[in-house]
Amino acid sequence: DFNYVRDANNRCVLVPGLSPLVPTCDGSRDYYYTPTGYRKIAASTCEGGKELDKIGAEQMWCPGASRSGHGWVAIIFAPIIAAGLVFAILHYRKRGGSFGRIRLPDGTQQMGSNILSSPIVTKIVAAAFVVPVAIISLLSRIEIPRSLSDLNFGNWRLPSFMSRRRGSGYTALGQDEQTDVLLQDYDGSEEHLIDEADELDDADEF
């Protein structure tokens, strides 16, 4: 590795006066290993075997990285275990709260047993098992951004009613509406138009 040399015992040791080159979190990795004196070159095609760059090294997580290893396993199996416990409790109470003894239930216990054995309760327990698993399976397919910089707002578009410019009170008029506005002072009669023409002729004579 960098800043390491091979000593007389054929071991990689740190050069006196130098410090190990610690990898940086540049966004391309979620974690790194502390330097051990060995480094796997980028052009290496070796897989598995004795990884000297990881033996004795400590795994360090980068800030903001998601540790999605054992977390997803716990999230997936937690509702399954919870549903199993609920089913076991319902089955236990349905049998009268004990195993191996035959008891004649009274009215209260009979009512409670009927409620617990109701198909509605069974459907609720089944939904409590199926719904969380379905939600988790959907969320596992969604890529969660690690930071705000990963969010892409460029493809977002506002609704049409929000993207219109406000403040301009102008509205587009159709051709028929413009004609009505220009001729709104005329009553449309021929006499009115003839009077207008006579007045223009008198003005030309003067």
C-alpha cells in the first residue's frame, strides 16, 4: 500500500515518519476499511481467497450511508413474528387459556371465544401480516436518496393553474369579441351609417 515498504521479514510496514493513506468518502462507496499495508489494485481480476487488505482492518461507514444489511432482514421478519405471536395468543385463548385440561366455559368465556374465532378477527390478523410485508417489498424497490443533493427537481413540473403568470390582467379576446367592442357605439341601423357619411362629406367641403 502507499507509504508502506517491505521489511527484512517480508512484511509490509509503515515508512517511519509517514502516516497511512486513509480512503475518503467521495460518494462512490458506503464504507471503507482501515489501511493494513496491502491494497488490491484496480486492474486485479482476483475474487475471494485471502484478502490481505481486509484482514485485521476495521470497517468504517461513510457519513449518510445506509446500512441496509441486517436492517432489512429485521424489518421483514418483525411483522411475521408479530403476526405469529398474535395467532398463537388467539389460539391459546380459544382453547380456554390452558393446555391438557377440559373446561366447560361459562357465558363470558364462550362469548370471548366466539369473538376470537370470528372470521373478522382472522382477517384482521391476516391483514396485519400481509400489509406490512407488501409495503416493505415496495419500499425495497425504491431508491432512497442519501442526501438532498441526490434529489432531481429538474423533471418536476407544476400544475398548469400554478404555472400561469400572475399580475397581468390581460385576457385574449376572440375575433368576434373584438368586433363587438369596436362596433358597440353603433346601433346597426342604415340611417345611423348614412348620417355618419353625410357628416364626413360636409367636413370635406369645408
